[in-house]
Amino acid sequence: MQAKGLHMYRPCVDSDRSRYARRQVALACVGCFVVAGAAYAAEVAGVDVPMRSLDLGQILPILILMLGPIKIIGPLFKATSGADATQFRQIVVWATIFSALGLLIAGFLGESILSSYGIPLPILVLSGGIILFLVALRNVLDQFEAHEPPKGEAKAPPAAAMKVALMPLAFPAIVTPYGIAALIVLLAFSDGQEGRLTIGAAVVAIMVLNLIVMLAARRLATVLAFVLPILGAVLGVVQVALGLQIINNALQMLGVL
């Protein structure tokens, strides 16, 4: 009996060790990147970094990846599990409004911080890349974790529509930290007022796309249940690669590579 008990306990210990090892690797990555950024921040602060404008074909894929509808369907179903059709529409509309306002405020604050505190653009790019890489890596690793099946408990009615729409749906499901970082970086790279208007139009278009997809989510639930896991896996790998690419670009701007 004792040997059998130890045999049953060993997988749990191995699982705990694997989780601990992954956390240590992630922390090591953060430490390396932060040290590299801090070491070169003082030198780059006084350097005029060459700016290059991005066209709409480059801006849209980045923003769709960061702020688009693929990643919000799961949180949407969870947040509105007990809502009727009217409550569901109210939550979706308010979440879209809160998301658009949050991105507008984040864009203005980001540019203000860059100009007021003298934060070098490469440091901002590096920070956004680190955030995106770690979040994407966590999401990819979570797909291999064993999840307990949901218990058959009665679903409580949702809270007020505006409260659910604000959190957790608008923040952080739609407006993610790495999405805000991407928006600020794109605005910093934009070429004058025309570039900012282009980015603003792209954000508005993505918010409208999010609204349409969320309103149709319940009707397409069966299709989405099959498609979303596949898209989520592909999207996770793309986000990891994009995060590494952003970090690589930032390190090149810093003169590390």
C-alpha cells in the first residue's frame, strides 16, 4: 500500500517540478532582458533613433493580433454565461465602448509619457516585446496543462452589464497590456498626423469587427468551439514569434545585436 501511494504521488511531484522549472525559465528571461535594457538605457536616451513609418498593411496585422476578436470569445462566453439576449447585447456594446475609450486614453498617455519623461523608444519597444513574449509563452504552455472539467454547478446570473463589460471583458480580455504597448509603439513610429489618423482608423475598424463577432458569437458557438482551439494554438505560436521579433528589433536599436 505504501509503495502504491508513493507511485501515485510521484506524478504530482513531477508536475510541480515542471511548473517550477518553467517559472524559473520565465523569470530568468525577464531578468536578462531587463538588465540588458537598463544597461543601455542611459546611452540610448541621448541618441536620435531613426524612425520609419509603417503602412496600413503592416499596422493592421499587428493590431488584429493584439486587439482582434480571436482571443476574446472564450472570456466573452465565461463573462456572459448567465445572461439573457438583452443583457448579452448590452454587455457586448458597453465592452466595445470601454475598449475604444481605454485605447484612446492609452494612446494619449503613451505619447505624453514618451515626451515628458524622455523614455527612449527602443526601451519602450523592448518592454512591449517582453510583455508580449511572456504572455504568449504562458498561453502556449497552458495548452499542455491538465485542466479539471467544470463542475455541474448552477450558473448564477451575471452582475450588472456595465460592470461585466468593463472587467473582465474590456479589460483585460479585449484591451490587453501587450495590446496597449503595441498601440503606443505604433503611434511612436507613426509619421506625423496622417500616420496617427491611419492607426486610429485601424483601431476603430478592429473595434467594429470585435463588436460584430461578439454579437454573432452565440449563434456561431458550435463552429467557434471547433475553430477557436486551432486558431488559438496558431495564434499563440505567432505571438511568441512576434514577441521575439520585437525584442530582436529593440536590441538592434539599442546596439546590443
